[in-house]
Amino acid sequence: MKKRIMEKIMGLIILLIFIVMWLTGCLTPVSLDAYGYVISIGVDRGTEKKYYITLSLQRELSEQGAESDGGAAILAAEADCLDEALNEIEGNVPYSLSFSRTNYFLFSREVAESGDIEDFLSLSFDSLKIRTSAAMIITEGSVFEFVGGLSANNDANIKKLQEAVMLDMEKNGMIAMMSISRLFEANKDGSFDYCAALGRFDESIITDMEEKKTESEGKNPLGNIKLGDRVGGLKSFMSGAAVFSGYRMTETLTRDETMYLNMACGDYKNGTVSIPFFQNGEELGMVTLILSKQHIGRRVIINEDGSIRAEVDIRLAAGTHAKPDEANQTEMEHWINETAVNCIRQKLNDVFIKCRDAGSDAMRFGTEAIKLFRSDAEWKEFDWKSRYGSVEAVFNVELINTDKGTSGDMQ
């Protein structure tokens, strides 16, 4: 009896092994080096066709999990859409392209201002396995120059770009970065407008690699550098934000203006501002404050006469990082509560007006207005976009003097 049971068990085990081997054979496994992992998709205006598409691929194709390390290979072709470009590019490379690691879409300012981003992004993210968490960067010049600037140190490293963007967002709030999914969301319910990071390429920047090359030749690595030159890092960098109205880019913000945009949106965490200090009508120098978010409150009020007012309450901790020697503690307290508050309030209003004049609800006040409606039908009938041009904004700013002297200690 026991012998028969054991025979049945062994038979089942053999059957299971056969089934697993049969199923595994059907999976047709491929080696990692059969794929080229696309880390960014760049789009310029083409000469003969609609677009010039640049793909950045990770070089270490065979190393699993290496999507953030090392250099990148560049592939490019002219095409009227991404699928056409892929058909042409894949015919010239010995591997298939995978978009499972794509982190960025890059569009030139020319393409972004034309509104063609909507046309280009009308692709199947699911079939290409592109994550909608991928972010967007708009380049002041051409995308292929910007991508080339990332290669100037011989390591077109997407991780460095990611780290630089995240550092800017965390430490000073001077970068606006949103995922592609937010672009679709903004244009679906019409309650806000999209913002993208703005990138710039500067050929004159002296990179670390250039310094090392000069040094290896036995020369002074700073010998060709003049006072005023930008030295170190990549030739491509983040210069601010691009604001949209729908799918069309309509305005740009400087890094300083982007900080105030993030402040009004509630995305701001930490940063610094420098404001002139006057005494008896004479400017004595600049005061640098280290600001840290304590509270951001936002609301929209729709009055019976149809007028709309947006209100933002901003409370920031302010630590004095640097100040003129002549400014004592009492004067600084008064200056922070009056001059600094008024300056920040004015900057916030200037950025709001700039975005509003560009038809962009970049401060996302529509996300507060939509809360006042009971249904999507009522919201659509209200037509926020058509009314946004007449919205007035009030910024109530409060600075809490942390009185830490010049240490900048916010603890």
C-alpha cells in the first residue's frame, strides 16, 4: 500500500517537472543584452519630417539594474511620429528597444510652443511600457544639444540629472517638475495648468573632464579660464520652469520666479532669498534669509457678482544667514516683518500676474475652485479657463524670525 502511494507521489512530481519545463520553454527567454534601455526621449523640430527624435540609451546593456549608472548611447532619426522613428532606428541596431526605464521626455521650446506635444504624446504608453511617472523637460535650445551637454563629462548619466533636479527642488525650490500623468490630468478636468522643468545648454562651461584633460597634459587646469566663466559640472543645467496653457507652452520662469511659484502652490520646503537692507534711505547691503515652510493655506472665493479671488496664507520660518554689520537685532526684527514680508508678497504677485497673462493657471488655483462645485457637470459649465483671466490673487505672508544670527540653523 505504501509502495503504491509513493509511486503515485513520484509520478505527480515527474508530471509537475514536465509541465514546468514545458511552460518555461514557451516563455522564450532572452538575454539582457538583447535590449537597449531608453532612458530619455528627446523631440526637436525636423527638417524634412515633423520631428527629429533623439533617444538616450544606457551603455551597459548587459548589466541588470544599471539604468542609473554609467554613460549613454545616442540614437536619432527624423520621423513624423515616435513609432516611425523606432522602425527606422531598430533597423540599424542589433537589439530591441525597451522603454521600461524611460525617465524623461525632452521637448525643444519650439515644439512646446507650437502645441505639438499633444500630437507627439498621443501614443500608447501601455504597449510601449512607458511609465506615466516619467517627467518632462523643455529645453531653451535644441534637445540634441542639451543631451550632448549631459555627455560633456563623458558619462551622459541620467542619475546626475535626476539628483541635480531633486536637489534643486528640496534645497531651494527653484525647479518645477511634474510627471507626464499630471499633464494629462491638467487637460482632462481643466482645474490647473502644467509646469515643466526648463533646461539650458551652455557650450562655454568648463567641465570637470576638460580640467582633467588639461591637467593630464601637464598644464594648469584653470589656465584657459577667465574671471566670470562658469566652471565645473555639466554643460546642461536647469534654468527655471516652463508654464503651459493646455498642451502649449506659453511662458518661462527664472529659477527665482520658480521658487515663488512653488511657494504659492504649497510645494516649497526650504530656500534662501536676498533682499536689500536700507537705513535712513541708504542701502547698506543685502540680507540673506533662510526660509522654511511652516504653513501654506489656499482657497478660492467666488462672489455673487461673478468676481473670483484667490487667497494664499503663507507662514515661513526665517533665519538670518547674512546681514550688514550695521543692522542690530531690533532693526532686523522690524525689517523682517515689514520690508522682507512686502518683498516676498510682491514677488508672489508678480509671478501670479506673469502666469495669468500667459493664460496659465500654474499656481493651480483651479484645484481649489473645483471644490466649490457639486458635480463635474457644474464645474464644466462654469468654465474655469475662460474666467481665469479675471482672477485676482491675495498673498498673506508671515515670517517667523528664528533669531539664529548668521548660523542659518533652523533647528
